[in-house]
Amino acid sequence: MNTFAALLDRLVYESRRNAKIRLIADYLRATPDPERGFALAALTGELSFREAKPNLIRALIQERCDPVLFEMSYSYVGDLAETTALLWPAPISSRPEPPRVSPLPRGEGPGVWGVQDEASSSMQAGRAGASGEPFTRRPSPPTPPHEGEGSASSVSQAAASLVERNEGIGHNRPPPSLSEVVEALATTSKSDLPARLAAWLDALDETGRWALLKLITGSLRIGVSARLAKTALASLGEMEPDAVEEVWHGLQPPYVELFAWVEGRGERPVSRDPAPFRPPMLAHPLELEDFGKLDAGDFTAEWKWDGIRVQAVSFAGTTRLYSRTGEDVSAAFPDLVVALDGMEAAIDGELLVLVEGRVQSFNVLQQRLNRKSVSNALMTKYPAHLRAYDLLGEGEEDLRSLPFAERRTRLEAFVARGARERLDLSPLVPFADWDALTAARTDPASHGAGDDADAVEGVMVKRADSSYVPGRPKGLWFKWKREPYTVDAVMMYAQRGHGKRSSFYSDYTFGVWRPGAEGGEELVPVGKAYFGFTDEELAQLDRFVRNNTTNRFGPVREVVHTAEKGLVLEIAFEGLQRSTRHKSGVAMRFPRVARIRWDKPTAEADRLETLTAILAKGETEQHPTG
């Protein structure tokens, strides 16, 4: 666990993409199986531990330190895993004799007594960052793997030896390996988990505790995407990342066969899944400067629907529905899976809800999302539908190497031949030049989208001769989204971020004006945004929060937000939905900070009526009367 913790620690503080790839590749190269396989699974989000909840961690640390000290520390640090790692006491058997100290004059030395324990010194380090901004942990020096770490046999032998000596973790025992943690969590009962987790925390140092808690709660947030981790793996064998993507789905941790293939020691792994996921092809945003470089005659266009991109695969009696990241979401949409069963094809498309032949808004689709099971009533009210973009395979034939124009012809014939009620074709958008496409994007209703125009998010522009290439290849596919909604809102609360942002107030709750219960005007929260600004702007926002705090609630700060004083943020968002969680009754989709309006008085921020009018317009267009 030590070497994995050191890797995570360095990744948090490393901003350069290529440097991150080298760090991960060096770790994978130097670490034996199965340890490195579980590390790769952690970095790619393939590990899940259901019983490791934040409340469990909070309960464990509050048993070991003063609850008030914990709450104050958590408020300062802003991250549960890091706070717990800093405050966790050393096992009694390993605590050093307290040093003899003499009081120093007030204000001299590092503390009142001239000595600090590990936790307090770590927290005080947050006030001494080179940039002038606080941080809580410094990168740790390289930690060599403990003898036996990563070896399943050595772990078993060590465990047996400890049992014979009636000793447990924390009694001078080496820290647990990553594989030991993963394998134990797979079999540990909910009732036994607190004791086992506490024993591991006793055996680890500060960085190890932080890494363990981040791992088991599924919140690494270290600035590493699954794609970047797979790129690092591919570099071990000088392969393209797409080669790894092609075999990834259907394999399980710790990926021993995968590592052997990448390193040239084994055959290419073969997935035994009859309906495997195929790595998706992604698009680049279409910028204004791109039009001068692209010939409109080389491209086709289709509507970009405001749903969820999915992949439907049905072969050899097995039908599955995958998200764009490869997650199997079939259980949430059994009505669609049944409707597509037996089609013997792999289709890339958009998951939508259709009622009486009309595409419903994303707000309606959300009623079906993130559910482990779904009732018959919900399926009847919100029937799932697949709108097809591309045909990736048919029968035993892989079509991805064919040009898009040919795949499109095959797709049209396939959809027409199948005549399935829950499957239809996403229409192409005819255009002769970029001006014509601009007009279609601006007014979909007049350019073929008809009654479904409000569900159009923009247009997709694809080279007619493009093969279906995993990843985001340059110059082949583009997405050109419609302009977002914007609203001027007032910052009301701020919370510390995670990972590299754990020392900054980077998550902002904002509100708009409405009539107050006792007359006058009041601000009511309508959303939360945590991106859209530069690092320089983040520093400015963080400074504003610290200088204008009026109240504190754990890790959250309330900032001044009156009609006379406060900060206005221009918020961009993709849509609205009704919400029972917000006092306003509305919530935004994909809100982000578009601009910081230092110049605008808070009294001139938008009102709730502006948002409810947008919401009402969308609902009227989706559910017309008469």
C-alpha cells in the first residue's frame, strides 16, 4: 500500500499530463502482479466497495479524537479522508516517548510549547505554501515497497504468523498491501469492516491512511482519467492506447493476462463476453476558426440529441445496454433491452424517452436514470427509446473500419428491416455550406427537427470517409452545441474542493432573487458550480470567500450576500428541471461559472421568475395542450 499511496500523492501534485503518464508507467513497471493490476483498477474506477461509507470513517475518527477538534479540523482541511489521515492517532505500542519541552515566550517558535505533533504540524504546513495559498499535505518522499508487499503468498504467510503469535495489524506489523486490502474488502462483512479498517489505519502512515480512505470511498479525484491510466499501461509495450481500449472491456482485475500481453510475454487477451462493449469514438468541439480549415463537402451532419449516449449490443442471445464509459446499465432499462433482444448488432445511439412519438426533455429522462431497478409504472410512463447514430457491427461482421457514409447506409437498411418500435434512425441534417448548417443549428424546428426541436442540443459534424476510431481523433468528428442559457446569480455559500483543490474554496452555491416571506427581496439557492474558471480566477474567488465569510457550517462557509454587498457570477447552464431539493423549486443542468461579474451590483442579479419562465417554456413545448 505504501508505494501505491506514494503514487497517488505525487499524481495529486502533478499537473503535466505526460509527467502523470510517466509516474503511472514507472509504478506499473516496477510493481509485481497482482498489486499493479489492482492499482490500475483503482485508477480506472473499476473497484467498488459498497460498505465503505463516509459515515463509517467519521464514526471511527470521532471515537479516537475530540469531536470538536475533528469538526474544526474538517472545516479547515475540507476533505474527510485527509482530515482523518492527519488526526488518526498512532497505536499505543508504537508511540514515542513525549519530548521534554520548555515553554517559549508567546509568539515565538512553531507553537506555544515549541513542539507540535504530526497532525498539527501537517495542518500548520497549510499556512506556509510557497504560493501564499494554503495546502494541507506535502508530497511524500519515495517509499520503497515493504518486503513481501504485492505477493499474495507472503501476505498469507504473514497473516498466519500473526495469528500464531496472537498479534494483529498495528503491532509492528508491515502495512497491508493493496491486493490484501482489495481482496479482504471483497469478503469482509459489514459488521467486521470497522475493526479491519481501523487496524489498517493503525498500520499505515499519514499518506497511506489518506490513500486507503480515498480508495475505499471511491473518491480518488487525483486528476487521472481512465483513458490516461490506460495510456500509461499501453506505454509499457509501446502500444497505442486504443489497442488497450479494444481488449479492456470484459476483462477483470488484476489483469494478469493483459499485462503479459502488453509486455510481450503473452497472447492478446480474448474477452469471453458474447456482447462486449466497443470503445466509443468521440468528437471535438467545433470552434469558429475551424470553419476556414474544413471543406463542408467532406462532412455530413446530424442532430445532437439531449439524451444519454449509449451502446446497444445484442449477440448470441445476450443483449446489453452500455453507457459511453462502458458501464452496463441494462438493469435500469429492461424495457429497451427486451425490445432490442435478438437484433444481432452493435449500435451507437442516444437513449431518449419518447411519449406519443415525441422526444421528451432531459428532465423527463432523468426519471429513469441512476436506478438499480425500475417499476412497471415508471416504464409505462417514461418508455426508453434508442435513436441510432451508427452501426458498429452486424452479425459476425465488424463494420468499424468502413467509412461513415457506408456504415450509415448499412444502418438505414438495418433499422428499416428490423422495424422495432423502440429503435429509430437519427435523421441527417442536409446542408450545402457552413452558413446553411449555422441556420439549422440556430433553428432546428425549421430544418427537419420539427416537434422534437426542443430536444436538440446542437449538431454533430462527421467526415463522410471516417472510420470508427476509439478515442478522440483529430479532424474527423465535431460537436457544435447550441448556445447555453445564462443567468446572473449571487454567490451564497462556498465549500472546499477535492484533490488539488482541497485547500481552495472552489464549490459555489449561488442564488437568485425572489419576494421574501416578510416583504422585500431574498436570495434563494438554485444551483452549485465548481468549474468554468481559470486557476487565477479560482485564487481570486477563494480570496473573496475568505475575506467575506459571515458564517461557517463544517466545511462550508457562508459569504456575504445582501442587496448591497456580495459577488455576482454569470452562470451558464444547459437546461432546468423542477426540484424538491432546492427552495426555489428549480435546479440547473450542467451549471458552470461563465464569468465573474466583479462590476455588477448584487441587487441587479436575475430573479427567480426568469428561471421559471425558461422552465415553463420547455415544459409547454414538450407537453403541448390541445
